[in-house]
Amino acid sequence: MQPSLNSWSLLLLLAAAQGIFLALVLFTHRRGNQRANRMLALLVFLFALRLLETVAYWTKYLLVFPHAWLSTGALQFLFGVLLYFYAKILTTAHFKFRLRTAWHLLPFAMQTLGL
């Protein structure tokens, strides 16, 4: 089967490109809460990567590049954690990452290691 783009795939591809651009802008922005901006930039960037894999699946480009199949599968375990960290950074004056907060990353680590 030949890979092809349709209008929905093109729209999602543009949305992923906009997400990558927004992540770049948030990461390099110097004003405001830089830690929160960087956390939000990481969240938006990972979501855009996941969206790119979805577009590749719908357009059958994953058949051309089979090594990219499920390359972003473990990222779904980071979305909630990064959103939680973003909210904690915004609401807590001096939020620091400690071992107690690292437990939230355990499902992602287990999925990545294949446990």
C-alpha cells in the first residue's frame, strides 16, 4: 500500500509543527517562570511527537519506516506527570524535585525498560 496524505493528516501535521514551534518559543522565553515554561514546553513537544507518530500511522508512512513503530508509546505515561509537575511549579514557591516526586516517573520507567 502506498503512503498518502489526506486533509485530516495534513491538518494534524500542521498542528504538530505548531506544537514544536510553541515548545521552542516556550523553552527560549526569558520572562516569567522559566522552570514552568520549560516544563510546559517539554509537555507540548512530547505531545507533538506523539501526534507525528499518529499521522505516520494514518498515512501508512510507518510501513516505510518500521523502526519508528511505537517509538513514542511510553510517552503517554509522561503526559499526566509533566502536567502535575507544571502545576506544582506554578503553585509552589520553591518546588524542588526530590526522590519523593520521582516516584511519579516510575510507570514511564517501567514501560521504557519493558518491565
